[in-house]
Amino acid sequence: MTSVEYKSARRARIRVILIDIAVGVVSNLLVTALASVASLLF
């Protein structure tokens, strides 16, 4: 295993973690927005 392969694998893992965090934040915002719209309608 060369250092270049290790860095790319590490970078890919960090990218996956950041994508997971971003998806969680966006889904929380969507749920909050839907809840506020529902509270306004009902």
C-alpha cells in the first residue's frame, strides 16, 4: 500500500462522513419545514 492510496482512501472516507452529515442536516430541515407548514395549515 503506497501513501497515495492511503490518502485517497482516507479522503474518500472523510467525504462519505461529510455526505452523511449533510444528508442528516437536510432531512432535519425538511422535517422541520413540513412540521411548520402542517402547524400553519391545521
